Amino acid sequence: MVYTLYGQGYSIRAIARMTGFDRRTVSKRLKEDKLLSRKPIVYKSKLDPYKESI
């Protein structure tokens, strides 16, 4: 999405406002050669071992 908005002529600050990312994050993503997908962080719950019995 960042690449698309930048290609449409939006500034880095405008992209940051629209996406909710920091300006530094947007500029860092634009400097990358490849489009890297980010994996969502999966947090384990303390209740995971007990969910079947609950």
C-alpha cells in the first residue's frame, strides 16, 4: 500500500498520516528493494493449555 500511495504522488508524511505508520517506517519501507511481507505476531495466552477444559 505504501508503494502504491507513493506512486500516486503522496508525500511520506501524507502516507504516514493515512496508514498510521511512523514517517521513518514509511521511508524505510520505500528504501527496500523487495516488498517484504510482515508476519503478524502471535502471542501465546497463559490460558492456552486450559482452553479445552474451560
